[in-house]
Amino acid sequence: MEHQAKFRQHVLPHYLEVTSSVLTLNTIISRGDGQDLSPEEESRLKKAVQTAQREMEEAVAEGKVILEAVDRNIQYARQEKQGIEEEVRSRKEELLQLGSEVVGNETLQGQLKEALRGHQQQVLQAEATIIRENSRKAAKKTLRDLGFGLLLLPIVGIPLILGASREMCLCQAVIDSEIKKKAEQEKNCDQTSANLDECLKNLKAQKQQKLAVEGSLREKEGALLPLQEDMSQLLTTRRKVFNDLGHLTTIKDYLDIEAGHCALHPLPGLDQVGTGLRQLVSVVQSQSLSFELLGESRVLSLLGRLDSRGQD
């Protein structure tokens, strides 16, 4: 909207002068062909054409400056928009990656908890086996000791001693194996527990990072909305400025031609210059009605006067 206001502010005064000069021309040429121009009329006509040409050149120049400013702002806005869109895409990709990592760590957490329960269960089983075998070993020791007490009856005492000793050895082998197994499982428990703690730590950090990225994504998407609105307004402004500048340029082309004709000394008769000037008046009327930014009340008022003079 700022550029539209500047366009009106800087271009409209020049165009009002152009329209006023064309109104003067229309007054002169409306008195009919076949009549010679008086020196005063010829001077007024030349001055009106020169003024209109000069003012139109300034109007077009001002309009081009504003159009270039609009184009620069569009370029800046487009670059900023592309930058934010790239950041939005990056945040979304990061969220997908973090989501995948969170799921992976949650799965690993479940596996580690299950493994820890398994190791703990095996430790308990080993402890139960050790207790049971120690009880059996103690019972066999009692039998062996009984055998020693029966050595006076070798046929009874010796087999009892040998059998009990053999069973005690078997029990001790089982106990030694279970003690080793228990130590291994306790070590596995410690390692798995440490891995689980690390997994939980990573999971917590990933969830916190995910929340931070989600907040950043909302912020970037929030910044994108007004920028898209600004971009839309800039494109609308450019279309309007370009449209009006195109109409001004068309009028300028006709003015340049008529200015060339009016530069001749002496000026040809009204029947020779009148056709071109009438065409110029017609072009001003038709092009002015297509303005989007310059079609305001003062211009329309002058156009109305052109119509009434044309009818006279």
C-alpha cells in the first residue's frame, strides 16, 4: 500500500498537468478544420503539447522508479519467504528424524527392561540352585560323617563314606557353576541397567529437543503467514503500477509524435495537425479510464470536461 500511495503522490500531479494541457489542445482543435491558427493559438498549442510531453516524461520516470522499488521489495520478500520455507522444511525433516529416534529408543528401552528382568531372574535362579545344592551337600556331609562313625563296620561305613563324598563333590560342582553363572548374570544386570539409564537419558533429551523443534516450527510457520500476505499485496501493487505505467507510456508515445509535429516552424495548418491531436485526445480518454491507481476524482473531472468539449 505504501508504494501505491507514493505512485499517486509522485505521478498524479504530473498526469493532472498532462490532462489539463490536453484539455487546452482539445479546446483549440474543437473549433473545426480548414481554419488557420492565429499566432496566439499556435503558441498556446505548442506550449500545451510541450508541457504535456514534459510532464508525461516526468510521470513515466517517477512511475518507473516506483516500479523498480516494488520489484526490489518483491525480490527481498521472495528471498525471505524462500529462506523461511527452507527452515520450515528443515524443521519438519528434523522432527521426522527425532520422531524415528524416539521410537527407536522407546523400543530399545523395552528390550533393555525385558533383558534386565531376564538377567535378574537368572540371578535368582542361580541363588536358589546354590541354596538347594548347599543343603544337599550338607545332608551328604552328615551321611559321610555317619560313615566315618561306622568304620568299625567296614562293609557299611566305607560305601556310605564313598557315596556321600561323591555326592558332595557333585553338589560342589553345581554350586561352583551356579556361582559363576550368578556372577556373570549380575555383571549383565549392571551393564544392562547402565544401558537402560543411558537410553532413558537419550530419550529424555530427544523428547526435549523434539519439543524445542516443534516450537521453532510453529514460530517459523507463524512468520510465514504475514510474509505471504505482504508478498500478495506487493504483487497486487506491482500489477496496478505496471498497468498504469503501461497506459502512461502509451500516451507518452503519442505525445512524443505530436511534439515532433508541433516543433516544425511554421506549424502546419489545423487540418494537418488536428487529426493527430484528436487521436491524442482519444488516447488520453481511453487510457485514463483504464487506470487503477490514477483514476481518481480530479482525473475523472478533467476527462468529463474533455467529453463535453468534444461534443461541442
